[in-house]
Amino acid sequence: MILEELAFVFLAGIAVVTAVLSLLVRELVHTILWIAIFFVDLSAIYFLLEAPFLGVLQLGVYAGAVTVLLLFGIMVTRKRIFSREAATGIGAVPVGLALVTFIFLIAAVGEFSSAPGTIHSYNPSDLSQNLFNVNGPWLLLLGLIMLGAVGGAIYLVREGRE
Amino acid sequence: MTDLSVVGFLGLSSALLAVGIFGVLTRRNFILLLISIEIAMNAAILNFVYFAGFLGGTSGLTGQAIAVVLIGFAATEVAVGLGIVLALNRAKGTINVAQATELRL
């Protein structure tokens, strides 16, 4: 479908541009704004890939929770929220390393056929069956790791720690 | 049914991974470092979601389940990372990682 290809090219362009802008703007609050657009854009790509459950999860967890957490991180660590970062030079070595990685990966991608592949759609109840039966132990492990992480984060920020 | 080419998706996730690596190597602010890691992680999740749709069947469902677990891991990582940001800010008065030279905060 030409329409879906066009939609994907549009969304992919927005994703790359917002990801680069979020790292290049000098005000941290603007960074959060760009990264929120990036997360919403990726959620739209998931909807395009016929994965609506993951799209909603991306909206709720990334565009919602992670963005607000990062905003709180900025609010509690600076006197004025809208204050500029000191300019950091963009060294040749990091840009070169990133470019080499990109060219290497693109060369590997070139091995694949460029013919369009069919994206299968899912019944969400099948996904929940798979998530809680077949992959149940992994979900349980995720819950335990999250519990440990919350305990660790509370330990890190508690008052009176030497 | 949707028809999309594999090359475009792999190219997009390669570009996002490169942007993430660039951010990790150049930025010195801890929050920007966290954001770079999130961008790179989203590139990986995008691959899982695409190939889940591409394969179909049980393997595809497993791919989507892995993507769900990865999104949870990423949120956990941000929570712990912000805990470290607050501890670093309290100990040093800055969140510049270049000044976090002692292992003990």
C-alpha cells in the first residue's frame, strides 16, 4: 500500500528529527518536549504495525510516566527550570563513531530484500494469553526487578544517608 | 493486513541507535544521558515489534510479549536513574557526570 509507506516515511522522518533535536537543544525543558513528541510518534508507528496494545503501552509508559519523571528530575535539581545548559562541543570522535555504527548497520540492512513484507494483525486476547501463560515467568521476573528497583531508588534518595 | 518493507524499519532503528550512541558519547548532563539510552532502547523495541508483525503466529506473539517486558524494564531504568540523579545532586550540587569522580556518592 502506497499510503502506508508514505505514512511510515513521514513518521520515521519525525522520529529521527525529534531524537536529534532533543539532544541538540540547549534548554532541558525543550529536550523533554522533543522527546515527548518522539515517544508519541513511535506509538503511532506501533499502531501502523498493527500492535495497538503496544502503542497504548508506549503512550502510557513513555509519553506519560517517563516524560513526567524526567520533568520532575529537572524541576528538583535546578533553581530555575528554564535555564540553559552550558554549550558542549560536538567532538569529531563521537560523531564519527555514531556514523560508523550507522553505516555498518545500514550495510548489514542492505542484505535484506526490499520487497514489502506483510504485517500480521493480532487478537489482543491471544497476546494476553501468551503474556500470562507462556511468558508468565518473564512477567513475574519483571515485577520482581521493578520491586527491587523501587526499593533501590528509595534507598538512594532517602534522607540522612551518609 | 498491512504491507511494509523490512529495510525501512531496520534503517530507522539503525538511525535511532546511532543517535543514542552519539548522545551517550557527547552529553555530560545525567538526564540527557538517560534520554540517549531511552532512544537507543526504543530502537531495539521497534525491531521487536516489527518482526513480531512480520513473523505472525506464536513467535510473533512472543515478540510482542518481549516488547512489553522491555518497555517495563526501560521505565524501571529511568526510575533508578532519577534516583541516582537526586543522590548526585545532593552530593555534588550538580548533575554533570564529568564531576562524579568518586564511586561513593
